[in-house]
Amino acid sequence: MKPKKKIVFYAVNYYPSKGGSSRVVENLIRKLKNKYDISIICYKNPRAKKYIDGVNAIEFPEYKIKDIGVFFFFLRTAIYLYRHGNFDLIHAHKIDCSFALPLLARRFRVIATSHESPYLRDKWSFVAKIYFHIMEHIFIRSKVKLTSISRPLSEYYYRKYKRDILYIPNGVETNPEINYKEANRLLDGHGIKSDYIVFAGRRIMKTKGCHIMLDALSQINYKEKVVIAGDTSHAPDYVKRMKQKYKHLDICFLGYISNLDVLLGIISNAKLFVFPSITEGMSLMLLESSLTGTPIIASDIPENTGPFTHKQITFFKSESSEDLADKIRYVLNHYEEAKKKAASTVEYVKNNYSWDEIAKKYELLYEEIIEKT
């Protein structure tokens, strides 16, 4: 039997996934693990070695130094790959690691994928944002195959740098597991039964727009439960200000929910899912939540209006709590219409953003790059 070609995923960090780009990679691995000999560079985790059958986890300790710890992780693992790696292809994720691309390209065939412009996120310091700007320039000028999970981001790169970046979107499992039992147990533990509006994200920070939703709910004098799921540790001052300013609302912070099936259960039980992000790449959270059949209101940033249209999702003017208040009021007053729209969205996403089809695009790209002499 012909040996499988060896591929390593670099700069993913979290395995098992904690969401975002690491979940993109995890989904891709599951679809391609039978066709390739796959390794992944990641932080040490007791579950990593046996997490997905047939996948080799190459683990390194996490450097817990604010802002720069991940740089040392990328540097150490890039040197390891250069000195000891034996792979047909390296697939690097996120522009954060771009400084290593010229080094890795000297020995290996490399593909690099951009997930977003991280300097737009408020969680980073001024120095970190300068670093990300530099990494973007190195990413664009790297002599490797470049892709992006966001069409607006690909278009931005072309406008600014005149380089074509291949757009391959994120995807979803078309029949995801939804753990209603555990979701209901978690909700019951917080005294939540039904008729709640939900916000969810990997991290709760200003650019995710949670405050915009709460301001809109204040404007319509919303009296029911408001559920917020996400890690609050990345922007504690921001979360503290929200709790103080919107204490008149009946808000429940659930924290970060690591199990996607439980999170989807919580979204499925909600009356409405609000996604008010100010900046995104191509949000897996938005894609995955659209499979629950719960009506969605999202900001009209290009990263949201690109994958969807008004036929699938109700959009509001980004950063406008007044417009969001109007849209929430309309959806709640025309709820059967909103439910029908949400039901049609499920089929739309299954037909257009299946991981099976997206993995095939990556497979074709991998073969094209590997076969180049």
C-alpha cells in the first residue's frame, strides 16, 4: 500500500479545540485523517494523544507570558519542525506565526491560512497590535500558498497588497450533535427555563459587541432572562462595567462552555440568538448557531453579510444599539415569520457550508502543492 502523505498543522495551539481557528482545524482533521498521516503542533494537554484516532499530537508547554508567550511557542515549534520535521506539507494557521513562514518554506511545502486581522481585537496591547501588523506584511509577502477563511479579508488583502488570496470558507457538520439534556441541566442550575435571549462567543470582549445587545435590550425594557456564554477572563474590566451598567436586566453569565453540543443546546432552547460582533473573520459561532433553528439577529459587518443574506438572518446596523433594538422588537412581534426564516437557514447552511465539501477543496489544494517539484 502506498504510504500516506504527511501533513502537520502548525500554530493551532489548542487541541482539543477551544473554539475559533482551533475548531476549524479540528473539523478539517476529522475529515482528512483517513487520507493523510496527520500531526498537529499543540500545547500540552492530557487528552491530546488519544483525542482523535490516528492523529499524532506533538506537544509543547504553553508560555504563559502576557502577549508574547505565544510568540515563544511559535518560535520554539518552528525551530523543532525545521530541525526534526519530516513532512510533505505544513499547514500554518493564523497570521500570528508568519515570521516563521520564510524559515519553514526553506525545507517544506507550506500553506498558510489567515483567519482574521487580530490587531482589530481590543484584547491586545498596543505593542501586540504593532506585531500583528508586521506579521500581516510578512504573511502577504511569503513565498507560500496563502488562503483566507473570509471573502472580505481576501478582498482587503488584494486591495491593499495586490496579492490574490484563495478564499476557502469555514464549514459546519451538517448533522451536529445537540445535547439538550446537559443544556437543560445547566440552565436549570441557573434558574433558567425558557423565553431567554442568548449571546455566545469564545471570549467576552468589547469587539464581540455584547454591550450593544444589552443597550438595545435596555431600550426596549426587556424583562425576560438574558443568557451570556463565553470566557469573561480576557476583558474583566469590560465585563465588570457591563454588570454594573445593566444590572437592571435579568442577566446570567454562564462562562465558557467547552462542549459545542451543550452550547448548541442552549442556543436551540433560546427565543433569539444575537450576534452583534464589531469585527470577525468568518464566524464559526454564527455558522453553527444557524443550524439550531433559532432566529438570529447579527451585525451587518461584511464578514456576516457575506456568508448570509437577509433571507437567512436579520441584520442590524453595526454598533447601532438603536437599530438593534428596533430589529429585536420586530422579530419578537413577528416571531412565527422569524421562525420560518430560521428554518430555511438550516437548509441553506447545510447546502453551502458543509465540512465535507470544504475539506475536498483543501484536499485538492494539498495535492496540488505537494505534487509541485
